[in-house]
Amino acid sequence: MEENAEVRGKTRGRGREISLFERSLLSAVTNYRPIAQPTPPVVEEDEDFQFFKSLLPTMRQMTKAQRARVRLGVHQLIFEVDQENNV
């Protein structure tokens, strides 16, 4: 009870009044409840996802430059096929 009286009272141990800011801060800290983290979306693992996932072990053995070339090649191939479909 004495602890609550100190928070709600007008003085602290040094005899000065608790400011409105200090009371608000104490109230916020006392009533704090962490916000629940959102659950990550479920990724449906279709055959395309599985295909690209199957490339990971080989790509992890490559150097950074080799991985960059593979990524560039995949992007170029996708772009070319997409352009063929849009003609």
C-alpha cells in the first residue's frame, strides 16, 4: 500500500513533488503489456518453390561472384521468356 501511495502521492524521498510527466511515465511502465508479434504468413511450397529450393545446396558452394552470375542468368532468362509471352 505504501508503494502505491508513493506513486500517487505528491512527494518522493527527497521531498519534492512528482511531476505530471513522472506520474505518466510510472503509469505507463506499471501498465506495460508487450504487443503480440504477428505470425508469419504460411508459404505454400509448390513445385516452383521446391525447384528453386533444390538449387540452394549447389549455390551455397559457389563463390559470391558465381552466385551473382547465376542470379543474373535466371533474371535474364525470366525476362526473355516473359517478353516472348508479351509479343
